[in-house]
Amino acid sequence: MNDGITDQYIRVPAKYGDASRMASQLLKQGSENMTNSTPMIACTIQSLDIDRQRTQEPLFTDTHHITEREFDEETGLYTDTPGNRVSVSRMMPVPYKMTVQADIWTSNTDQKLQLLEQILVLYNPALELQHTTNFLDWTLITMIELTGIQWTTRSVPAGIDESIDIASLTFEIPIWLNPPAEVTRQQLIESFISNMYMTDGGVNAIDFNPTAMTFFSNFSNLSTLITTPKDRGLQVYEGADGIFIKPLSKGNIDRNITWEEIFNEYGKFNSGASRLRLKYHGNITDVSSDIVGTMFATTDPTLLKLEIDTDTLPENTLSSVDRVIDPSIAKPGFNGIPNPYLGQRYLCIDSATSDSAWNINIYANDIIEYNGSEWIIVFNASMIEAEEFVTNSGSLQQFKFVDGEWIDTYQGIYDAGFWKLELLEED
């Protein structure tokens, strides 16, 4: 068999022509008298055509704002703190349609049928493929469609010398050719954090090291000042159909600021992909305690809907309660509250006396539980000083116990610097 036929199933780039000829010689074992072994599948590109039907705006540019994780050079690992921030501008790719032919070489019909049986069931009518793991590549998903089948290349009669039969499958693959993306480093300053310390006046200027936090640990921290662009605050509250967020002006004053004004300064908003970080429980420089949620657009330009990632909420320290009640009004068996059963738990927002339906003295912020025969107090708010967390299993709302009362874990007013936008775009 000559090199031209052999080269059908050993395909390499043109610049590696010597390697292609070498592979042909290896397959023939250096002899022109060798017969090709079967079964074998040879794939060849038949054509590459511009796909005008998939052509889109050629001048369109899509930009992503990416925050990398900080890399620790000493440990060789990525940390949980944010690192470099870059913007990736992707230009519209050019669509092409590639036609590929797969030749199945077999020595008998049974062998051919077994191979075709395993291949043809995958294409009904096409097979979807992911050709890269780069999430910024908007062409990472493609498909291969089976468009034609040629049962055999033999003519009738086949004769007695043709022991190898070839069945051909034709596939069409829509592909994209991507121009190089433009990557730029973001230089946006989000906030300044200034710390003031008290000293005894005996500090030696020679010993001063502004990069060493242990130097400042010897002094008492008087205050921390956080400055962000325009010092805007944020309000997070529960509405009729979900959690909503509203931007506030300096001093946390509601002046009906639209979110478009915010995004014009910080970047592009993508509903369902851009996220919000709330620093309600953690240090301003510690992102591990942030509560993270995904933002969605609404018909009100001053409001966005927030869907909290429950995995970022603080871990519960108490068993869940069935609901939050006012024991001075509510009672078992009425107004949606079931009759008592073992393990039933309620968080109380008001007090009740022992002559009420609960038969015990209850104080605001207590948690009561039914032990099978009577109601008992399992969380006495007046005796607890530690910070506690509990979830209402009915509404999935989490509460935090602090300063003697229960408050929502993340709802409230956030000062400037205690909330952060991550304007990630949807892939």
C-alpha cells in the first residue's frame, strides 16, 4: 500500500511531514507487502467552510471582571483572600463548519456491525462535547452531528481479493475561531482602611516596621476608619417575595439612588451572575466570614433581589426552631400552630405568663420546647451572654443572638466598606 493511502489514518500537521512518513513505514513494518490490520478507524477532515448562518455582530466585545485568589509563594497554595483583579475582553469569534469523515476498516460484516452498534447509538442526532476547561472560553461547548452513512466502499461484485471492507460516517462540527482576548489589570481602589493606635511614647523609630502586624500588636487599637468611594451604605431587608438590597447615600440616607449609578462606577452588572459580599460578622479584611449572595434585577431601578448562598451563613449553634411566635397571642392548636408534639420548638419574641396556654413563664427571646408532657424553656435569654445562631426551619431564616436579643443574621444597614460587589458575568 502506498504512502498516500497510509496517510489517511495517520494525520499530523504539514510541518511534521517527516513524522507522518515515518509513522507510515512503522505501520507497514518497512515492507510494501504488509496488509493493514483490522479493525481500524481513520478520520480525515473533508472540508472547512464559513458558516454564515451563525455569523453574529463581528465588532461585539464581551468583558469579564475576574478576581483571582491570592497565591502564597511560601506554601505554593492559593489562599481564601482575593488577589489580582483583571478584566478580560473577548472579541466575537468567527463561525466555521467542519466536515469530518470517519472510515471504519473491518475484515468481516460481524466486526463492522459490532463497531457501528457502539458508535451510532451516541448520535441521536448529535453528541455534545466540551473541548476545554477554561470557563472564560465562550466556545467551550460544541456538538458533532452525524449527517451521513456509507455502508461500504466495495463495488458489486466484490471479488475474492478484497478482504478489507470500509464503512464511512460523515460528521458536521460547528466550530469557532477565537481572536486573542485582551487582559488588563484592574486598578480600581475599593476602600481604604486606616487604623489608629495608642502608644506609651517610648517607640524607637529604628524598630518601626509598617509591614509587620506584630509591631502594632503591642499597642491598643483606638479606632478603625474605612473610606470607600462616595461612602455609600447598603440596606438589606425582607420584602413580600424575597430579600432585597437598596443603595444608600453617605450617612446611610435613602435618596433613591439607582443601581445603574453604582454600576456605572464599578463595572457591568449581569443579573443572576453578579454577587454581593456582606461583612456583617467578620473582620473587614477577612473574606472567610463574608455572607455571599447572587443579585437579580427587578422592575424597580433602586432595588435588586438577593439570593443568599446558605453555605456562607454562620454555622448554627442551636437546634432549629419550627417558627417564631408571640406567645402572648399564639397558642397550640390555633392560627396555624399545631397541637403539641415531642420536640416542637418555638422562638418567642414576647413574654407570656404561666396562666397562658403554655403553662410556663416565658420571656422575650426565650426558646421553648415540648418534651412530651409539658412546655419547657431550653434557651433562657436572660442567662446567655455568648453569641448564638439558630434557623427557623419553616422560613429558613437564620437569627443571631447578640446583646440579649435575636436579630436577623444578615438583614439591616451596612456601612460603607462592609459590603462589596463582585460583578461577575455569566458564561
